[in-house]
Amino acid sequence: MKEIYFDNSSTTVVSKKAAEIVMHVMTCDYGNPSSLHQKGVDAEKYIKNAKKQIAKTLKVSDNEIYFTSGGTESNNWALIGGARANRRAGNKILTTPMEHPAVSEPLKILASEGFEIVTIPVDSQGRLDMQVLENEMTEDVILISMMYVNNEIGAVTPVAEIGRLKKIKCPKALYHVDAIQAYGKYVIYPRELGIDLLSVSGHKLHGPKGTGFLYKADSAKLLPLIYGGGQQNALRSGTENVPGIAGLGAAAEEAYTDFDAKIAHMRALRDRMIAGLSEIDNVVIHGMPGDEGAPHIVNAAFIGVGAEVLQHTLENQGIYVSAGSACSSHKRAGSPTLTAIDASREEMESSVRFSFAENNTEEEVDEALAYLKQMLPMLRRYRRK
């Protein structure tokens, strides 16, 4: 059976180049980068090279890149380390109701420590209420955390505008951007955007799982979460994952090679999927229209069909998608994102996400659409019974 993989926002296939360098480092240049002998020196070169590769894509200094175990650690570190380091300056943190749990859960920890968490509302398409945000940008704000691209509906945050406002209204605050769904899909220059902290995950851009980085501006005050041998300027101790870091560097470099063509291709696939879904009765598209939304994510509610039923029906045909808002086993609670945009309960229960990469094709989109059109009437009749 042919495989059609439309779940690239969950994870991506590791690129051949990234996989090859991971294997080489694991089996040949396997030294500990803290060792003073040649094997250690050779291993350290991979870390330095990956820093250069990543820093070049962001137009920042190599020493502003810190490697982590992935996006969750990067977000936790930016939020908890950033808030605790700047506690004397204030206690107010601004965020949105659509953040990934890797942000919303650490914010709960900070709330329990006495920090004030202010959530800025969004409209039905995921647009931030900029007037409310501006009003909340008071002198006691120490941290602003906004995701660049929402992982469920592809809504895009105006990061540049927020950076400009922050500089005027609360210049001492740290500005953290969760770029896990945006890095590799947008050109991001933190210094130009006023971003102090930027989180990225390797497996979202054809790098290995268990890898990620945090961009930390030299001027940003940040306490470590992990203590030990003092690696990475004593801010993130622990022997570095050299094979993973080497693979992440390769993947980052590849992501911004032929960048415009890749993004145009993904956006064409997204537009093609939306156009096809719009021809099907009782399908609701969530998120921002046209070029406002991210180039690689489509979220659609198939009214009358449970999301998990649809997901597994597609899987039986070799088509892999993500259930947009799976309900928990003990309560009917939709996703924070769909709740924030005021989606109906029926929409929450039937939402599915399609997410694309550069290796997907128009033929795959057409095949998925054809199958959806064929089997949706049957699934709806079955549910009514």
C-alpha cells in the first residue's frame, strides 16, 4: 500500500544527509566533546559547526545558540529560567490561549510561584487582539511568550509588530517566541524582530528526535534548569548529544536551502487541499485564510464524523493525518486552540489536521481528497445509525 504522510507537524522523516552524519558521528567520531584528547576535539568540532549552520540561518552569533533535548525543554527553559532570572523586575507574563502544552504547562508552574499570567484573547481565526495586548504591556511585564505558528490551525502571530510594541511599552521584558512550527517555514531574524529567546525542535524539520535549540540573545538574563558539569557556558549542563546536534545542524542548513521554492510548494499543496475540502458538504476550515496562515497546515472539521474515526479510516488507506482535538477518556474537553477560537463542540470532535512537507505531492493531495469524498457519506450514515 502506498503511504501518504500528512502529519509533518507531528514529526518529519529524517533527511538522508542528517541521518548519514548522525550515523557517522555515532560510529566514528564518538568522543566526548569535553575530553581533551583528539577524539574529544573531533567531537567538539561537530558542535561548533552545527552552531555556525544554525546561527547563519538566524543571522545571530554562534555563542547565542544553546542545544537542548527538543522544543519542550527549550520552551520550559525560556519560560521558567527567564521568569525566575527577572523576578525582581516584575511578575507579569503575557501569553495567548493557543499555546502548546510545552508553554502552557510551565506557565502553570510559574503561576503557582506567584507570577501573574495574562492571556491575550484571539478571534475566530486565531488573530491576536493587539489592542488588548498593547494595553497589557505595562512596566511590570517581565516576559512575553507567543508561538509564531499555531501547531493545530496554522494561525500566524505578528511577531514583528509585537517586538516593536514591546520595545516601546515594556523594553525590559524578555520576548520569547515558540518557533517550533515556524523555523524552516519562515525566515526568522531574531535581532530584527526584537526576539530575545527562540525555541526550535529538530524533528519538525527533518532532523533527529531528541534534538533542539534555544536562541538566547547575549543580553537576555536566563537561569539554568539543568545543573552539572558546566557545559554550554554552565547554562545547560550535560554531555552534549553530538550525533543529534550534528544532524540538527545539517537539517537546519537544508531547511533554508532552496527555501522559497520549498515554501511555495507547501503553500500550493495547502491551497489545493483547502480548495478540495471546500467542495465537500459540512466541512469547516479553521485558521487564517490565504497567505495569512502558515504554508503547511490545514485544520478541517468534518461535521458528523468523529476525528479519531476519520483518522483511522484514512490510516487504513495508508493516509496519515492527526486528530485535531482528541477528547480525553474521562471528559469531553476540546483543544485549547479550538476553544480559544470559539469552535463548536461538534467542530472540536470532528477536527483533523493535515500538515505538509516539501516531499509531499499534488497527486497525494488529490488521492486523499478523492478518498475523503468517497467515504465521508458512508461514515456519516453510519454515525446517524
